[in-house]
Amino acid sequence: MTTVLYVSPHLDDVALSCACRLIADLREGARVVVVTLFTEGADPLYPERRSEDRRALEGAGAEAVHLGLLDAPDRLGRSMSFTSLLLGERPSDDDIDRARRALAPVIDAVAPDRSWWPLAVGGHVDHRLCHACHTLVGDAARFYLDRPYDFIPSLRELRRHELQGGAPATVGADAIERQLHVARVLEPMFAGGERDRCTRELARRLRAALPRTGRIVEIEATPWPRTVVPAAATLIAGYASQLRWILPPGENVATTYERLAGDSGGWIESVAQILPTDLSGTEIT
């Protein structure tokens, strides 16, 4: 039996980002394990969130593993805002090492044939930390594009720019604001009128030339057939306590996802590979 491991920063990220792929793996007869790193915090909702995760995943036929690490607001003393969690400092080496030590025995026990890790689109500090742990499986790692952040094209391009380096993009704050207005999925993240300040900072980062890293990010968009979509929507809907952060008022899971990521052929999800290049930027094969 094929075993597939999905690594999730929080108690919803895998479902939000790649529900169709997970359902398809299960329908192909794979053993699917979802390990979540940051499953503890002071908020009294955490027990409910852990229960939601187990019910949703086990209801679909997958296994849930919770590592019990502290979520960023409690671990770092940060507020729940775009500025503090997505535009703040990078994860510390100590936190990365702690997460790697927690993940390593799970990977050894599960012995996955395939593993999926967050690309860290959006730049959330916990997603960056989780992404940094993908070296535990070496070149075998594949990456899903983190939602809801990936619904904002400029956040995807910024992450690609960070990982590849090179010439800057020419995206301004007004364009990012229009993308946020169309998507309508991150409104609760902007605290205290910080939205304008955040869009200006994101535009500044996109316009910054960065040293080339010797890597290239190849992104593949998969249109999943409508036979998979109902089960995927049901899986996502199982995270009711978190959907208030994701869905615009008056929309359900299927409506929002098809509006932002679908087409006439199905429901699109995106994954990525990080590949080495030579110094001229040519992919090494």
C-alpha cells in the first residue's frame, strides 16, 4: 500500500490547500496521514479545533497526528494580525530545530512513499517554519500552495521571488489591494486598519531585487474532476471554527473555492517543486 504524508502547520492548512489531492489519494487506496505541528495554544478553541481535525480527517478515511507544538501567537507573544504573523521576523533556528525533532520520529514511523509540505505562500511564520523542515525528506519533498493566501496572486509571486531571487516584480500596492478586494478571504487578518500599510510593504518586497538562490520553483495547477469536489468540500467544511477566517459572508466552501480557484472543468489546486538551476537560470535535469 502506498503511504502519503501531508505536513500541516495548523489544524486546517492541508484541508484548505489540497483537499482534492488528499481525497484522490484515499480513493486510489493509499494510506494518508496528516501530521499537524502547531496544535496547542491559550485560546479555548484549541480542544475544539483538534476534535474538528480528527473528525474531518477520519471521516474522510485519513489519519490525524498532532505534535502539540505551540502556535505562533503564544510561542512568540504575537497578536493575530497580518503584520505580526505574516510580515514579521523569520522563524528562529531553535524553533526549526524543535519542530524537526518532533517531526522526525513521525516520518520514520510512517515511512511515506510521498510527502507534501507547505510552500509557505503568504509568509506566515509557522508556515515558513514548517516549510524549513522539509529537508528531513531531502529531494523527495513536494509542496502544496498554502490557502487561503494562495488566492492572492501577489502573495504567490512574492514567495516564488523569495525562493528564487533575481529580478523584482513590478506589482504596486494598488494591484495588491484589487486582488484582496476580489478574493475577500483574508479580511479578518487585517487588524486596526493595517491593510493599507501591509499592501505597501508587500509591494516593496516584490519590487526588491534579491540575490539568486540557485533554485527555481515550478508550479503545477491541477483541475480536479467534479466527482472529487463534493468530498473535498465536505472535508473543508469540517473545520467550522476556522471558516469564519476564510469565507466571505454568504458564501459556502464550494462557492468560494470555485469562484477563486475553479474553472468549467473542475476545482483547481496547485502544487510545486523546488529544483536546482545552474547560475544562468537553466533548470538542471
